Amino acid sequence: MRGAVAIIDVARPHSLGLAALQRLEAFNADVAAQTRAGAPMCVLVRTAAGGQQQVFGAEADRRELVRRARAGDPAYGMALLRAEYGNTAAISRITAPYVLLLDGHVSGGGMGVAVPTTFRVATERTVVSLPEVALGLFPDAGASALLQRLPGCLGRWLGLTGLPLTGAEVRDAGIATHLVPAACLPELESALVALGPRAADRVAVDCILKSFEGRWPPHQQHQQQLRLKISLINEHFSRGSVEAVVASLEAAVAAAPAAPQQGAGPEHAAAAAAFLRDTLVAMQRGSPLSQAVTWELLRRASGQPPSCAVAANGPAAAMPPAAAMGINACNGELTGGSTAASSSGSSHGSSSKSLLQVLELEYVAACRCMAGQGDFYEGVRAGLIDRDGRPAWRYGSVSAVPAAAVHGMFEPLPGQPLLAPQLHRDWSVGAYPQWPVWPSSRL
């Protein structure tokens, strides 16, 4: 503790491990209890070693649980999932300001720390990606709850391709609440500590964070970098199925010249063509089954009923309109309509599932993966253990994935306890955690 600020240093950001996750979950549950009892407090999560390494991720944890499962110990993977998801839910119970410094890489399971926090501070070094489909998994630890709340079809693009957003893009998308120069982070921390008991006031903390957003030198003033990408993403990822998305991308890439002729058009045409090629390559790299599961997971997280099949073409029937999702009004120009946040300040629509409901969906599907169903073992082998980059997926394309294989991932394993009763038992609290207040995007 520094004054009223409880500081968490993540010393091994690339791998928390089961014991560390359990300690972090216990810490968050304790902070939640203290704040409910009226203790003035603010929580600050930072990396102990600084920003150039991977800040939050779970690659080493994924390798370890696959090794153990193959050696006959699947229980380790189940316990790791329960601790990882439980930690996400525990953070959501904290009413005090919870500030996460995203100074570096945030990927995969690391999003479980970021999803429920109050304030997420990006810097020019921030890189956010969700590479799970390339590992035979899907965005988890609450990430799917975040993805289906992003503007337009950005959540689909992030979840299905694993491609990154960087720096100002993370803030513009609404994933980060603030964008601050990395060099100012020590001073920002001191300013939060100087608030004393007022550090428990979200408005006071927000004012401090906003004051540091104006510290950028003139040559580092950030333009909105995401606009070109989001228009292309919406054009192609608004299709009715993963197969239709791939077909749309293939047609666009085939129609674009391999290299724009001199004077043939504006510079952004070349950038658009390169972006579409990269997106198509990323889609072709992922597990077809994981992509189909991710698509279905985002449907269910947004409150839609399970689907047996989605039309291969046409409008985005697999995702509710922006208004139904509670996307804030400033996103209207990208989503085709004007919407408003609810009067309570929350940015989720009434149809969307709560965070814990989404965690339950993810937990059931992830337990299936830990039990050897799906492509997870093979994806981790090819991507993180042998690193040969040649996974042998169960299906050659998304069109070959049976609907029963997708929907079977969302059926609890026989005898496998659900997540919510375990969290209820451990915390002695009822009801689902409330969804945190998400910021507006700046698009």
C-alpha cells in the first residue's frame, strides 16, 4: 500500500501460474470485501519490470496445462481455468477505482485482468491481441463479453483473426479508457497516491488520468488511426457467417492489384489492400472449429439464443444492432445508427449477458477444450511447444465444421461443476457481478 493506493506488481507477466492466480483472486476478493465495508481505497496494477515485455498473457500457462493434460492430469487445467475466470469475476466485485496500466503487450488470457477494471491506461507501447483461435481455443476469461461490446464488427475481427491493435487504436476502440505517455507513468502513480482518501473517488481518479492525457509532445499527437480499418472491418465482417466473411475477404483481395500502379489512386488504397491481405491470411491461419465456436460465443454473449445455422450471406443476423448492444452514441456513424447509454451509466444493453454469465459460457467451452475436445492441444503444440507452425486442425475449413461440433462445446461435461456455484461458495456472495462501466469509443 502507498497511502490509499493498493499496488499490485506483476513480476512474471507472461505466466501467472495457478498459485499466483489464486493469490491474486484472494487479494481481489479481500479488496472487494473491504470496499463494500467502506474502506477508502484505489487499486493500481502495474508490471514490476516495465513495458517492453509482455504485460499480461498466458502462453506459459497454456503450455503447462497441455503438458499436464497429456501426462494424465487434466485437473490442473480445470483448476487453472477456475482461478483465471474467478479472478476476472473477483475484480468485477470491486467498487473502488481499479486502474490497470497497459504499458506493453496484453494478449489472450491477460484480458481477464483488463476486462472488468474501472480504468485501463494505454501508452504508445500498448499492443492488444487475442490470438486464441490460432491456438485452437477462443477468446476467454471474459474477453468475449468485451468483444461483443466494441463498435461495429471490431470485436469479430479481433476474436477471429488475432491481429493486434496498438497505442492510440486501443484507446480509440474503447478498450482503454485513457492514453498516457509511458514516460509519465511514475508521475501518474505519485499523483494517485497524493490524492489520499480521495483516491477512492472514481471522479477524482478520472480527473488525474485525464490530466496526463494532455502530456503528449506535439510531434506525438495521435490521430485516429482506426478509421480506415473499421470501415473495412464493418464491410467484410458484417456477413452472416464465418464462411461468408472469408469469401468476402477472398473476393476483395483477388480484386485488388498486387501492387498499386504509380499514380493509380490515393495512398490509402494500398494500405487498405495490405490490411485486407493480412486479415485474410490471419483468418486462414486459425482453427476452423475455434472460429466457429468464437462466432457462436459472441452470439450468445450478446444475448441471442443458440443458432443451428446462419445464412451464408446477407446482413449481420448473427450480431444484434448497435442499439440493442448498448453501444454509445458516438459510435453511430460506424454502426449505422445513433444510440445512447443507459441512464445508470452502464454501456451494455439489456439483452447482453452479465459478465459472470459470459464467464460461465466460456468456462463450459474451455473445460471441453481441456478434456481434449476441439483443437486446443494441437494448437498449443504447434504454436507454443514444438513451434513448427503446422497444426493439424480437425477440419479443413469452417464450412466443414458440423453444427453439432460447435454446439457440443457449450454443453457442460458430465459431472463437471459449473463456475457460478464455486464462486458463490468461495466469496459467500450472491447474484452475478455487475458489468463495469465501459467508456465510449473515440471513433
